Amino acid sequence: MSSPEDNLTPDRQAAVIRDIAEVPAIEVINTAAVHLMSAAAVKVGLAEGPEAESLKDLDEARKLITSLAGFVTAAAPEIGSQHAGPLRDGLRSLQLAFREASAFPDAPGQGPGEKFTGPVN
């Protein structure tokens, strides 16, 4: 499978690599976390618009929230509380939204990501 980078000239590939190298790790980490959060929010039913309910998929949301919880837990010591705090808040909101959206909520400590975060109430 080819990627868009496969069609770049060697000079352009070098420029792309330089551009990536200039991005601070905290920006890459935050961007990845926001992508996971956004996808989880849609899958848990928090999207806006008439098709929001049809986009809801709690099985997929569980996977995304658990992945986000592991990611945030692992990144927190590296990025510090200033950056980790908002990510944890967003994660907690998603965990609570998942519990609310579930017809049969998980037992405390068994919800998505709770093996990393502990029980969410």
C-alpha cells in the first residue's frame, strides 16, 4: 500500500521530515488525544445533528475510551499536570457519557478505561 509520501521528491520528503521534527512532543500527544476524544464523543452519541443517534456505537466508543485512558495515563508523567489535567477531564467526561448512554451500565471499575483510571462516578 502506498502513502502520499511515496510520491514526494526526495527534497520534499526531507522538508516533511524537518516539519515533523519541529513539532514539540506535547503538541503531537495532545493532537492524538484530541483525535481519540473526538472519535469517542461521536461514538458515544455526543455528536450534534439529526444523524447523531445513527453514529452512536458503544462497542467502538469503549475501545476508543479505553485506548485514550491508557494513552493519557502513560503520557501524564511526561507531559505534566498542566497538560494532563484537561486530558483527564475530557476522558472522565467521556467515561461518564458512556455510562449514561449504556442501557446496562458497567459495574464501578469495569467501565471503559477504568482499569487505568480507577472507578468513575
